[in-house]
Amino acid sequence: MRVPSLLSRIYKLFESIEVKWYNASMSVEIQIPNFLHHLTGGVETFETEGITVGECLDALIQRFPPLKEQVFDEKGKLRELLNVYVNRESAYPEELEKPVKDGDSLQIAYTLVGG
């Protein structure tokens, strides 16, 4: 087998894997809490696609840019007191990298602190 032929086969293999990866997006519903509705024009739920919590939240921010300061800090991480739940179960510790699947629901909540 010639080297160019082998490289061509390897390239085709990676192309097919990439296509499958991008087609793996899932439909996910994000439930937007009441205290953020003023930044979404009153929208309570947002349907998006993604394979991780982070991808879904990025899509939410693209649709409603004013949410960015409320959801992410200056380093692009979730705000310290913000919690994200997948189907009412905490996404912590994976948070943004946590995988989601078709039909999942994300909930956003702030932790109340004080004494």
C-alpha cells in the first residue's frame, strides 16, 4: 500500500467521525428563572441544541446577550453563586462540560447566602 493512499484513507475516516460528532447535537430546553426574564424579554424557556451544558448556555447567551454578565464571570466560568441543574440534578462538578442528551432540561438557579 502506498503512503498517499493510506493517508487518504485516514483522512476519510476522520472526516466521517467529524460528521458524526456534529450530528450528535441534542435538543435541550433551558428553563430561565423569573429573575432573568427582564433580560430575555419575558421568555421563560429556550430550546437549543448542544452536547454539553456549556454549549447550551453559549447558545442561550447568543440569543440573549444581556444574560452573559449574569451567567458567566470575566474568565468565562459560571458565576460563583450560579448553579445549573440537568433534569433537576446538579451539574456540579462537571458544570459546563457535563454532557446532555436529547430531551434534557436545564435549570438555572442562584444560591442564596446570608445569615
